[in-house]
Amino acid sequence: MATLPTVAIVGATGAVGREMLAVLEQRHFPHADLRLFASERSAGASVRYRGEPRTIQPLTERSFDRIDIALFSAGSAVSRHFAPLAVRAGATVIDNSSAFRMDDGVPLVVPEVNAAAMARLANPRRPGIIANPNCSTIILLVPLSPLRVAFGIERIVVSTYQAASGAGAKGMAELQGQTRAVLSGAAPTPEVFHEPCAFNLFSHNTPVDPATGLNVEERKMIDETRKIWNDPLVRISPTCIRVPVLRAHSESINVTFQRPATLDQVRQCLAAAPGVRLVDDRAANLFPTPLKASGEDDVLVGRLRPDPSSAPVPRTSTESRAAPGSAPHNRSAPCLSFDLFISGDQLRKGAALNAVQIAELLRE
Amino acid sequence: MATLPTVAIVGATGAVGREMLAVLEQRHFPHADLRLFASERSAGASVRYRGEPRTIQPLTERSFDRIDIALFSAGSAVSRHFAPLAVRAGATVIDNSSAFRMDDGVPLVVPEVNAAAMARLANPRRPGIIANPNCSTIILLVPLSPLRVAFGIERIVVSTYQAASGAGAKGMAELQGQTRAVLSGAAPTPEVFHEPCAFNLFSHNTPVDPATGLNVEERKMIDETRKIWNDPLVRISPTCIRVPVLRAHSESINVTFQRPATLDQVRQCLAAAPGVRLVDDRAANLFPTPLKASGEDDVLVGRLRPDPSSAPVPRTSTESRAAPGSAPHNRSAPCLSFDLFISGDQLRKGAALNAVQIAELLRE
């Protein structure tokens, strides 16, 4: 792609599609034409891009003529049908759905983490399909990957606090609509989610494997992390929970390293990591929140501390006021386990931004 | 107390105080007179109890004359000043604040867990002050204590999803008011909480210890669990997060036992446990939620599954679709670590109900 590529967005009217448009504009992504596709239902709508109105076109099997890069975010069924057609027509597909993520030969890429997965392909500039990982996985791996390089990772226990945007614009609309209804005394009517979402939270709305008890979201976090890190043995226990937040995911992480680290070493590693911003002010009690992360490119990281359950516990009386308060850790003591809390914009780094960053790798 | 006791509620107009009144009524708690106290500001208000109006009286140093049982829920400062006066006047104080929880000789009681802590006192019927544990601790220990008896507990990693009610009626009002403001396009104005709470979540609003990085809520969960279990060595790593939910706390728990258990054994243990209700329907994706727990006495328990990070990981290729999906666990395989998700009403079992249950123990 020595000349400027022609870019397409498939699913341009969805929450992620609209964010892709915003990210392309904000990053001044160099391209020739930009074509926007959506279903018949949404076609004809007009959006503004770089100061000009653009009309959404209906997606057809002939839409990919002379497209160089096609960003897909219209669900797995659309990707399964249209992505191979786009590749056959000569496009490189960057697919935000889960359709191809675990396929052999399809790179699953977080640019800060494993851009090298693209370089390993026979023709890195024409790789066919590149998969964008699941939002929860991306947000987890941006801060954990540099820690893995520095200290090795033995085990991860992670609980998520996932926004309604993970279910798209209709998920966000349901949260707002139900909340309005509840505040006016009406009963919420769940449609997108299987549980009421206003002032409520619930186990992630993907099917649960009867054999393992893991839901699909949790399975993705395990499988995709193993693929991205090329480490089939990494041990991960995820619990995925949907919370009444609009567009940023948070994750409470307990991580055990293979080699001990001090708190300062962990902090320095994260401070230097691409795509990470430390928000960790203990004195002011200011840490990552989904509101702070919304609209931001970085994954916010805070509540960084040695895991109080990982060190030898001091042998003192339970009944004494002083004993349990005594700190088993200090800044200089090396430790194998740490806790941290992160927030990242699900629509940006969790989806649209990561996809555009992959497109930028194609141009390098 | 062979005759019916006279009962007082201190802080009767607060969120917990009102719930104490409801619980006394619903459980037909046998008492002679019931006296309701609050600050000067709230005194004079009228509430209904057992079909009759009752007037809130201002709390004074002479309020405890002929009170047998005083339920305190008006904050630590009020407890520190008035609870010793109540004891001197002959009352038994059941204190919902944190003022005396870690004091030697003050039992810290969850009736389903350690009622015996009261029996160990010199005069169990006149114990002076009995402390009600922190809400997050109570809700954690109701399901974990029977598992501890059955299998021993080595380590707990817990992330909380805590309701606004933990900050009282004013916390709930702030969540509703801010949410209304945001939905109408206005900016939220944080007063009770240090972060915006509408469609947001944040690290718990208690001070963070600069030495350990733990906030006060997390410290309470560690210290109180050790005292209630009389086990100064139990290893706990808590992360406490406030979520935009009104009145029930949820907790995502990873627990490591001392002795291996099968999933069925864990399930049977919890099914037989007092104060626990299993809500664990994998096929229908129905699990505990704060809405389901609101107004309920039981702690709801679900998402019960063997921890996928605790078993030997199968040595297979990452790139294969089949490999990462293969389940390392089945129902009959013993395992040391399990994951579960729980929800419990913060105002009931987390506060008012537990206090009234302690009062019921005094009558036995």
C-alpha cells in the first residue's frame, strides 16, 4: 500500500462503527476514499466526516470493489459472510467480531502487545483477515503485557465491571431508557439484556458452558490471552459482570508474577508502558473510573498495591487492635502478587481504536 | 431478660435504622416498649410501627433509662459517646458502627457464623457491647463460613460491587439525584461521594493507607474476618468498589480451600447453609443480582465453578480452536479453588437484620 488506501467501515452506524469514524478523523488516518456501509435498514443516513457529509450505503456482496482496508464491526454473522468476500476482492479485513479470532493463521492483535504476530505472516501487508480481540481482553492485556515481559505472569484472577456499550448502541439505550423508567416509578422492561440493567448488575449476558460454568465472555478472555501471548499455559480465572455504566469497562485484577517485584518496580514498568496511564493517587483517593476513561485512548491503571494475601502473615493475636493493622508490605519489599484496578474505554481501546491502530500497522 | 425487653433504636431515621424497625416488625420481635431516637434535627418525625404512629425522640445522655437492648446505627462518633452511657444505664448495646468492632472483649458477631462468641462472655445475657460487622464482611462470611468448616480456607481474593446504601440514605439520594441530572443533560455534583456516582463506579470512598495501599473498607474485611473466624492467619485480598446500585452489595470471590472439594460437594454445603440461597441456573443464565437480593434476608450465591486457573492446564497448542475450549474440570474432579458470585441486601443482612438476629440470640 504505497499509495493511500481506500478504507471501508462495515457497520458504520453502530456504536463501534461511529467510534471508528471518530478515531480515523482524530488520528488523521491517511486514506483515499472512505466508504461507509450498514444494513439496508440504516442505509441512506448521513454522517459528517472531516467536515463533509457522507451517506451510509447498504452492504452488498459487491461492496468491496477496490477497497484496501475494511474495518468490520457488524457482528459475527455479517463478518462470517462478508469478510471472505472482501478478502477475495483484495481487501485486508480488520474484524472486530469474534468470528475468526481463534482461527489458525488469523493474527489476533493488540498493537502495543503483539504487533509481531502480523510480521510473522507470509505477506504482512496483505494478511487477509486480522482479528481485533474482545474488549475485556484488550483492556486487560495493555497493562499486564509489559508486566509479563518484566516479571513473568503465573496467574491472573480478574473480575470485570463491564459497560452497557459492550452490547452496542442498543445496550446503552436500554440502560438509559430503563433508568429513566425506574426513576419515574415504572418497571424496567429488559430487551437487550436478560436482566434489568438500571441500578443493577448481573453476570455477563453470554451463554454459560454447562461443563465449565464459564460464560462465553470469560472463555474469550482465557483463550484470546493465551493466543495473544502465545502462552497456552497461562492461568486465568475471569468473572465477567455487566454494570450500569455507559461506555468504559473496569477490571479488578490480582496478578501473580513468576519473579518477585517491588511496588516501585511495578509502578515504573507501568509508567513507561505504551497505552497505559497511571491514575493512582492514594492521598486524594483518586483512581481509575469508567467516567475518567470514557473518550480516552489510554487504559487507566491504579489501586496498585502488593496483594496482602500473598505475603507471610504476621503471627499476632486476632483480638488486638494493632495486630491486623500492621502492614506486611512496604515499598521496598519484593512480592510475587499484586492487586490493581483498571478502566478503559470499551468503544475506543476496547474496539475502534485498537482496530485503527492495526490499520496503522499495515501502513508502516 | 425473662420478661420482655424494652428496645431502643438509636439513629431510627437513617437508612439502617428504618430497616431495623421493619425487621423488628416483620420478625415479630418480642419486646415491651420500643423507643426511637435520632438527632435533634430528625426528632419529632413520626413513623408507623405495628400499625401505630411513633414519634422520634431526640437522643440525650438520659435516653437509656430502663432500656434493655439498644440498637445503634448513627455512626461511630455517636456510638463512642452514647454506647458506654447506655451500658452504664444497664442496656446491652448492639452497635452497627465500626467504633468497637476490633476491641478486646467486644464480640463481633454474625449469628450464623460465630454465635458462640457471645456464649464465651462472662455473662452472655449482659455482654455490654456487641458489634455488628461491616456489611461487606457479613455478606462474605455467610457463604464462606460453612465452606471453611467443610474444606478449610487458605486464601480469598474478593472484589466487591457495593451499593450506594453503604453511605446511608444520603448516598442513595445522591445516586438517584445525580442520575436524574445526567439523564437531563446536567453535570453531576458529587457531595456524599468524592467521585460522580451516576453511571460510574469508583474505588471505595474510605481513606487509603499510604503504607499498604488498602482502603479502610478493605482493611475491615481483613481484620473483621480474622476476628470472627478467630484465625489471624487467613489470607484475604479484597478490592472494594462502589457501583451505581441502590441497596445490595455483590462480591466476586475466588476462594482456595485447604482440602480439595468437588463442585457437587461445594454446592451441597452451600445448599444446606443457613442464610444462603443458591441462585445458580447456568442454562437460563440466572445468577445473583443486587435487585434479586434487595429486601431479602438470604445472601444469594451463584456462578459456582471450579477456578480454571487452579487446575493443571492441558498442554495443547494455542492456535487450535479445540484446545483452549477443552474443560480442565468436571463435576466429579476434586479441586482446591472455586469462583462464586454473591449478592446480599446491604441494609438487611449487611446491617439491620444481622443486628436484630444478635438481639434474638440475647433472648435465647
